[in-house]
Amino acid sequence: MSRTAVAAAAVGLGLLAAAAVPFVRAYAESPRHRPAASFGVAAEQAGCDAELTDPVSGVGMHVGPGTSQPTATRVGYETVPPSSGPHYVYPAQRARRFYLPQDRPAMEELVHNLEHGYTVVWYTGTLPADEVEELRELAVKLGGDAYGEKFIVSAWDDSYGAFPAGRPLAMSHWGRTAGYRQFCARVSGAAIERFVLAHPATDAPEVDGM
């Protein structure tokens, strides 16, 4: 091969490598491919309280439209946030992972998601905007197939009860034998991932639900 051909080949390879750099960077920086611990603060800085364990109730108990109790459109749950209880016939759609106050599903829909193995992370209006954005991106990560694809982040509806002071974030999961909740002061991907792994989608009353 002539020197000219070698030089041309080298230039071509260099151009290909340069063109690939943005794609490689975008791949590495996409929420789905970042480590969960890269979102928010470290677990020890999140101010998370001890996990709470609740008795469960309401398995298969549907209320609201399409049921024998069509006017029962609001449930008074035993805990804040709920970790089990009566719920609507249909859960919130599986395709969505993140909700703002203006588009969040009904509480009774999300409790149905809990029954199907979801972990729901709830945040109040006092959570800083930059941390809400961290949750939005974390929902892409923890909503992936590596975690069972059963993860939702939703704005909390204060009419269902108040979170403890200084705790604008909570997690809940409905297991087969108990419900689980944990409150935190700040967003921590590491702390939230730890909760999700401790309470996988396979630990639920209705594992096969959407």
C-alpha cells in the first residue's frame, strides 16, 4: 500500500473515530446507562429514616367505576403514602415512569400498580426543582428491564395526608406479606435503588399484573 493510501486510510479512521465520540458520550451519559448512585446525593447524605413495615390489606379489592362500589372513588388509606389497600380496576399505564402534579394518576390507580409489584417514589411540592429533575432521570434508569420494569415516580397528592416534616420524598412497595415505606430528606439514587432491590417486583400479591 502506498504512503498516500496509508495516509488516506488513517485520515478516514480518524474521522470515523471523531464522529463516534458524540454517540459514545451520549450513550454513557443517558440516564439508562448511568449508575443509579450517580443520581442525587450519596445514600448516607439523603437523610432517610428507618424503613417502615405495614400490615397489608385490599388484595383484589376493586372500588370505583366498573365495580360493585361505583361511587367509592376515593379511598382513605391506612398509611401515608399507601403501601396496600383497595384500588381502582385499572392501574396507571405501564409506559409512563414519571408524573408531575398536573398529570399524576389517581392515588387509587397507583395503589393498583403497587399490587402488581411496582415501587412508587412519591415527592411533595417542597422538593427542589433540581431534585425533581434527578427523579425524572432516575425513573428512566430504575424503570428499565434490569429492575423488572415496575418503577414509577409521582408527585404526591397532599389531600391524602402529610409527609413528616423535612421529608419531601417517600418510597412504598406492596409485598406479599407486608407493605414497606421509607421517607428521605433528599434524592439519592443509591438509597432508592437499595429500596428497589430489597423489595423486587417479584414480591407482590399479583406479580403477573402489568
